[in-house]
Amino acid sequence: MLETFRNWINILLGLGIFVTILQLVMPKNKLNKYIYSLIGVITIITIVSPMIDILKNGNMNDSLKEVISNIDTNDIKDFDSEKYLNVNQDAVKESFVSSLKIDIKNKLMQNNIQIVKSEVFVDSDYNIEKIEINIRKINEENSKISSVTQVVKYINEQYDVDFSKIVVIEEAE
């Protein structure tokens, strides 16, 4: 049964290559639609023929048992889904933190505050544990926000983060 399946796959691949070459070589004329119809019928017959053989022989149960017995159960047992789940959760967490940092930077830039460095720490439930931001010295003439305290208050209002979890350091020029 497995050998029959391999042969069927090889025939399908061969047919695909043959059809591709035929389409490249075939001239553009009124017969194209008939040739494509013939190719379609041949393809359908090729796809359906193994099922017809199985039904004709009447040993579908034996064929299914053979295929199932060839499945290596050790491969299924060795699959560590927990590992892939953790990797996926870490990727989502990193994406969340990255998006949050970009959003903070953009919102502060709208207020003429330049960020030198920012760090965001979140727990496993994506709750913000701490935000650390290093900013350039605030130019009070150009900025809507004139002090570090106002920056902290602005972040608190925008992200609903407790004041104790926000650290803003103003660097000298």
C-alpha cells in the first residue's frame, strides 16, 4: 500500500512536470481550451485512480490498517508540545514589549521628549511591572511637558501604570 502511494505521488509529480512543459511549448491558438480540458480530465483520473483501485480490490480496511501500522508512534511520543508553546508565548511577549516601547517613544516624541533608552518589564499575564525610560534633557520652550514628574504623570495617564512602577531619568546634554 505504501509503495502504491509512493508510485501515485511520482506519477502526479511527473504529470505536473509534463503539463508545465506542455504549456510552455504549446502555441497560443483556439485549441488551447480543448487541450487544457483534456489535461484536466487526465489529472482528475490520475488523482482518483488509487481510490478506485482500493475500492475495486475491496480491501480498504486492510489498506488503512497497513497505513496506520506504518506510522511511527515514537515520533508522536517524542513531540514536546510544551516546548513549542513556551517559545510561542515568549515570542508574543517580546512582540508586546516591543510594541509598547515603540508606542511610548512615539507618544513622548509627539510631546517633544526624546528617548535615549527604554525598558519595559511585564509579567506572564502581560501586566506592566516596570517602565524605565532615559530621556534627553527637556527643552521647556519646545515641549508640552516641562519636567520629569510630568513625564511620569503622562505615562501613568496613558498606560494606567502605577507611579511606583515608572522610572524616568533625565540625562544631561
